Amino acid sequence: MEEDATQVFTPIDLPIAGATLIAWRPGGSAGEMQLAVDWQAVPALFSWLARCGMRATAFSLQPEKQALRLTLHLEAEDAP
């Protein structure tokens, strides 16, 4: 299997250590995802999203008690 192969996007079962799903609000080929993340998980998360064919159109990162809250507005790369 090629390393650049597209992966399936599923926010329920994140394959990124240090990232936990808080909420997923789907909307057609887009959606909003909120996560609790460790700072070190952020680059891996963006790489995974790219491999899944998802593009972050906006994001915010805010400190929380034990982690960071990452809010992502996502859109499928093949969306019209």
C-alpha cells in the first residue's frame, strides 16, 4: 500500500494519539469537529486530515484545563 494513499475519514475513531473527539457536527460534505488535543498531536492531525481528503477551511485553538480545544471547520476536497 502506498504511503500517500487516501484514507477513510471517520471522526469517531481518530487514529491520532493525543486527540479526543468532543463533538462532530456533519453537514453534507463538510462539518465542524471539536477535539481535545495535546499540542504535539496537532501536526499529525492535519496530516491525517489531508490523507483523508479533508481540508480545514478554518480552525481555532484554545487552552483548556488539561489540553487544548481545537475546533475545525472541514470540507471534503472533492466537494462542489
